Amino acid sequence: MNGATDVTTTGGTTRERAGGTTSPALRERAGAVSAEILERLADPAATVAATRIPAEAADDGVAEPVWAELTLGSGSPGLALAFAGAARDAARQVPRTHAYLTAGTRAVSVTGGTASGIFKGPGALAFAVLVAHRTTGGYVSALERFDAYQRDLVRTVLPPVEDRPLSTIGHYEVVRGLTGVGRYLLARAETCEEPLTAVLGCLVRLSLGTVEHQGAQVPRWWALDAPRIGSEEAFPGGHLNLGLSHGVAGPLALMALAWEQGVRVPGQREAMEATAGLLRTWAVTDRHGVFWPGHLSFAEWQRGPAAYTGAAKWPAWCYGTPGVSRALQLAGRALDRTDFSDLARASVDRLLTLPRQHWGINDHALCHGWAGALHQLGRLDEEWKEPRLAALRDDIAAELVSAFDPALPFGLRFTMTKAPFGSDVSGYLDGAAGVALALDSYATGGTPADWDMPLLLA
């Protein structure tokens, strides 16, 4: 993140320097920046046109549009979710929400939309409609249609759990798989209980036991694909994914949230304990404290956690602390397992001792940027009430506020290429809408609409 100055004066109001105590002025300024970002996103046509990688940030020197219509990352569903989820000035956001829902609905009607989890296609729009319904009471018939869509989807694609590794993490993960769909179903449990319990049953079976792979026993979560396109050569034997977005922490969070809501299937407690135990086994340490590898190759799995030599990555939602920390906190709370909660806290303590300039974050976004760190630490601290964590969040919020540049289309830029903070991205997961929501929750001291449900943080 760009460094913050000691004192910032905006509109005659002096903000305390980063590292100072929480001040009403800082929260108010964070709310004002959130509102200004949303104002800049209010016109769908202008937002689509401005969502781009400028030529100076493009790897090939050619400007590139990056709007992706039916996505939560950079499309209409994500923008609709942002306007529906903002707590401040909620009435003003209603027509803006509707404009983006209309655009998304039009896109589905034209293309049909390919089933692809909750971050792309009809599933992304379903979550936007869900949050809009919660905040306005409207969109009842649209929500009922999406309920039916998700019920049919589970009946069609629910994979059998076989005694061999999975072909892909896409079967179960949050972004493309059953865990994300399951979070929607949990929010609609009154009309979607049957497919929800089917999803939970599948995740329970994946959590328990092992399968044989290349002469060794590996967890049923083991997948034969690589964690990302282009990394196949480094993962010839597949991988175990430990992250929240693509790995086992996502199912753990869903099972914990369902347990707390009273939705339970046979074996669910044991499945949560086994998955949390897997994360406990692979909680490795460096001189700063506890962290998690994002994923493990077959060779790393065989060598074991004591021999793990990889460095900790930057704090993020998708991998490591604080995303995995939140999943463990939820599991600890659901099962009254203080050991799970203590491990989550130990991982966050690492961030309290590691100077922020060494965190390695080079983006502002929710997924793996400063907005994500701000919001996830806030969710964790709702339970812990840790003064040092509150002060850390103040520092992060102050720097996000200071980074706002009125000359930019959305006030902030994001990292989509080799040029850090170089791209104009508008969306929920990857861009300005997500920053607006994180600052809104910080400014208001809560997240009443649970706009972070697709992230499995709530």
C-alpha cells in the first residue's frame, strides 16, 4: 500500500496519523470515501467503460477492458451486491442496486449463463439478488427462481465421493464448487433444505478418511489439478489446497455456519474436527509465528509439516491468514473448541508482530489486498475485542483513506498486471466496490447485510 502521511487534512478535518487511537473523524472519513467510491460506480455504462487496464499498466503496453459481466469479481452482480450491502445511506443505493441487477438479468437472458459456482454466471447474480432481498424486502419472485435454479444445479452436478483423488478442486471449493453454492442454500434453508443437506453430506464424506495416491495415503480433498493455470509443472502429483477460497478451509467455514444455524447432518462434527485438525497439522511457523501454506504438492505432503521450507505469503482472503483464521474461529465457536479458536488467534498474532511493510500486500482489493485484511480482521475481532487488533485496523483504514485519489476513475487502482496499483477495476472481489464495502463496515462498526456471505466470512 502507498504509505500514509502522519497527518491528513481533508475538507478542514484533521485525521490522526496511522498508529494513533481510533477517532470518530477517521471512521467518518472512511465512510465518506466509501460513499464517494459508490458514487463513482453509480452509472453502469460509465463504470463498464472505465473498468480497464490502462496502457501504461498493461504487460504488452495496450489498454485492455476488464469488465466481466456475470461475475462478482468485475461485473454487474458484484456491483449490485455492493450497493445492496452498504449500510450507510441505504435508501440512496436502492435504484443503483436495481440498475445493476437489471443489467445482470439481461445478460443471463441473452447468454443463458453457464453454471460456474457463485462467482460467475447465474450463481453470482443469485447472491446479489439474495442480498438485495434482505435489504429491501423485494425481488421475491426473482429469488424464488434462483432458489429453483440452485436446487436443480445440486441435483444435476453433485459428484459422487469415490475412493480416489478428485479431478479438480472445482468440485468443492467456494469460488466454483459446492461450498459456495452451499452458502447460498444455507441463507435460503427454509426453501432449500434438501439440496443443502446433500451438499453438507458430500463435504462430510470428503472430510473423513483418506485415499491411495501414488503409493501413499492422502486426504480425500486431494485433487489432481494444479492450484492455478500455468503451475501444472510444479504439481505433477496434484495438490492439497488449504485456502479459504479454493481449499479445505471453505468447507470448514460452511459446515461451522450451518452447525450454528442448526442445520446438521450425520458425521458433521467429526468432519469439522478432521478438517480443522488437518489445518492444525499444517500450521507451520517462522520467526514471526504461525502461518499456513496455500497449497501442498505431493512431495511436500510426503515430507510433512516439519520439513516445510516455503515462506509465508501475504495475508489474504483466498489463502492463509486471515481467511483460514476465520474458518477456524467459526469452527471453534460452533463446536466450543477453544483449541481451534486459539490457533486462529495465534495466526493473527503473527500479523500483530510483523511490520505491515513486510506483509507483502500490493493491492487494495478484498481478495488479497488491504480492504480484505481490514474487513477480515474486523470479523475476527467481533469476537475477540482485542485492542491491538482494533488499532491495527485503524492503521489499515487510515492508509486506505489516504490512498484515495480523486483524479482516478474509482478513486483507487488495483493490481491486475506486473504494475502494482495500476489498473482501474470496479468490482466486488477485485476492485473498488469491495473497498467501498470494507470501509463502510469499518465506518459503521458492523456488516448488517452480511455482504461477505459469498466469502464464507459470515
